[in-house]
Amino acid sequence: MPQGQPVAVPDDGLTTRARRNTPVLAVHTGPGKGKSTAAFGMALRAWNAGMSVAVFQFVKSAKWKVGEESAFAALGRLNAEQGLGGAVEWHKMGKGWSWIRQPRKSDSPDDHAIAAADGWTEIAGRLAEQRHDFYVLDEFTYPLKWGWVAVDDVVDVLLNRPGAQHVVITGRDAPQRLIDAADLVTEMRCVKHPMDAGRKGQRGIEW
Amino acid sequence: MPQGQPVAVPDDGLTTRARRNTPVLAVHTGPGKGKSTAAFGMALRAWNAGMSVAVFQFVKSAKWKVGEESAFAALGRLNAEQGLGGAVEWHKMGKGWSWIRQPRKSDSPDDHAIAAADGWTEIAGRLAEQRHDFYVLDEFTYPLKWGWVAVDDVVDVLLNRPGAQHVVITGRDAPQRLIDAADLVTEMRCVKHPMDAGRKGQRGIEW
């Protein structure tokens, strides 16, 4: 997409340079494909710019998005071994986050709610200490939707995060307060999907 | 996004396995952000699955998407040096495609039209010989829209491409015939954009 000119320059006393360095809160929502994929594409660009990237996947199954995880692991090694790009961390809720010593063994909804809340607490802590430059909170709208994590707390933490930390949140049905707080909101709308024709996901394309 | 079940299994005599290996033609269109970014995210996943990836950018300026280009160059080196992922080729129209010996020096609209047509001719040739597994035709809807490349020819070549070559086409205003031909069409709709508030693009986020 050609880069456009701003439609209006706000009267906020900031220089263009200051505005350029403003951290971005982006939300990819809507029922269509590409919400997470576009977030990982942004993370790839951030990695290339030397930013430290951290992905937090609020998904249950370890089967999802293994392709992205492996690719970012390779990028992380490129950073560690050759100094290219930025550092990469990849955390998924799965049966328990990597930073929690005792992985959860049961699979009850209560545990998922607790795990999601644990995830957000960890992220809020990292934002406070400016641990990373670029955060992907993948599928994070679901714990918000299901009331496992309080939207008001999330919006408050995000709006008051220090420094220049970029955050991208993906998932359907983003709450309105999150949309209001975000700088960039894109809705992915599905016009046509192969699953309509009975196809299942395929390696390299869907995951 | 959780992986759903097909809404219906078509009566086409194919096994699920055969359907899974069906090559995908995807179109990312609409006025919102994330069309190209999601395509590069898919390319990342394809790379990880060991597919040979080729990107063709139908853009004039070399300034665009340098972040993705550098990141994929790094991935291509990982493939060449360590055998990880798939091979990567990245071509951009710019002032003349890399496979054309004499770069164009002028900057007239006629030259862009010719360059776009040259690009498509090259891609059609590569599809015929099954040169790559995964093609990104970035911003390719514009030459179609402007009549520089014939939509009928493109649709015909894409629908009749041999093997299991995946193709993703990005850009606004995808022609209806292309949408009809595609397996997966996603429209990106802009709900809110920082440029509305006078911000300009920033490194690591926009490019």
C-alpha cells in the first residue's frame, strides 16, 4: 500500500519526529483470516529493525501456529549467533506458561481462566519494566471476552505503559474499550474461505 | 483463530488428504492495513514448512517494505547455509526487475506499465515450470486495475497452473474475476489508523 500523507496534523505540540516514535497499540480483529498472520508479519519487520520481540499466545493447543514459532526461533538464533535483528521470546499458554515452574495438568475451564490471568499479569509486569520493544498478544481478545482478564485493567496498563513499547493484540470481537484505546485497528473480513468448500487446514498454509 | 471444521464436505470425490494438498490462491484486498503484512506472514510459515518462496513486488519505490526484504534475505541465508526452511527469492519492480539486464532509467507511466507486464510474463513462465512453491504477488492488483496486465490472462494462468503452487496476491480493489477465481479472499478494513491523527509511518512498524 503506498504510504499516504496524514489527513490532518494534530495540534498536540509534538514534532513529526516525536509522533513517529510514539509507541503503537494495534488491534487486529474481525472474523476473517490474517489477524495473527499480519501480527507476525509486523513482528518480523520489528525484528528486522532490531527490536526485541516477545510473543504471548493465549491458545490452548500446542498444535497452532507452530510454523510461526519455529520461524521466529530461527530468527532468534540469528540474533543470538550473528547479531542480526532483535531478540525473540515466544511464550504460549498451552498447559501452562513457560515461566511457571509447575505446568498445569488438568484441562478444566477454571485452569484456562487462571492461566490467562497469569499471562496478563506477567505481560503487565514486563511492560512496567520495559522488557521488550514489540509485543504480540495473540488471541488475547478471547480471555477478555470471557471475562478471564479485566478489560479496564488491560486498557489502563496499555495506555500508561512507559517508553516506546509497541503492542499488537489479535482475536475476534475485540472489546470496544480496547478499540477506543488503540492507535491502529484493522478488521479482517472473510470474503471467501477454502473451508467453505470442505477443505481442512494444510501445513505451510494454515499452520 | 481456532481451527474450525469444514461447514460442508464437498461431493467432489477427493479425499481429505487430496483436498489438503490443493494449491491455494489467496487474495488480500480492501482499504485496511495488513494485506501485504499478512501475505509475508504466510510466506514465513511456508518458508518454515520448507517451501521455496518467491516474492514479486509490483511497487515503484525501493523504500517500501525493506524490513520484510531484509528479514527474508536472512531467512534465505539460513536456508542456504544451514538447510533450514525453504529457499527465498525477492524481486521488485522498482526501476526494472532484477532479471532484466538493462534497468530502466526513465520514470514515465509507460515504463511502469511495461515493467508490470514484464513482471507478470516472468511469473507466468515460472508458474508453468513450477519454479517455486509459494508466490507472493505484492500490490499486484494495481497493474490489473490500471489495465497494464490483462485480468483474463492472469486468471487463466492461475487457474491452470500445474502442481501445488500457492499464490497470494495483495492490493486494494481486487478485480471481481480474480476474487471469483481465488480460494481464500480476505478484505482488510481500516477501523482506525494513526495517520488519521497526523502520524507518519515509522521504522519497524510501517516499513
